[in-house]
Amino acid sequence: MREPDRIIRLKTVLARTGLSRSTIYRKIAAGTFPTKIKISANGTGWHESDINRWIADPVGWRPERGFDEFR
């Protein structure tokens, strides 16, 4: 059975990627980094699998079409 995809917060994303906060948000705007998801009224996070996929291939990463529809 597949394990559920964890939601990780910005601090963890910063540590894993080595990018700065401003670089992450600039890359999100450019479409070259996974988008964040709203997890509460004031909280956001990222799917861990999206971040792992970006880390594996940061230059070639592109959003998976239609993938979010099935989460």
C-alpha cells in the first residue's frame, strides 16, 4: 500500500532545497517550482513528493498536468 503524501512547511523546504525564501517564491511565480497549498487559514505547505521530484531534477522539473485533481 502506498504511503500518504506528507505536507511539509517552508522551513523544511528551505533546508532540503538550499534555496532562499525569496528564490522559492520567485520560482513559483515563474512556474519552475512546485506551488504551495493552503493547509489552514494562515498556513501553507508543499506536498513532499513534489519537493522530492524537484530536488531530483531542478532544471527539468515541470508541473504534472492534472495530477492535483486526484490528490
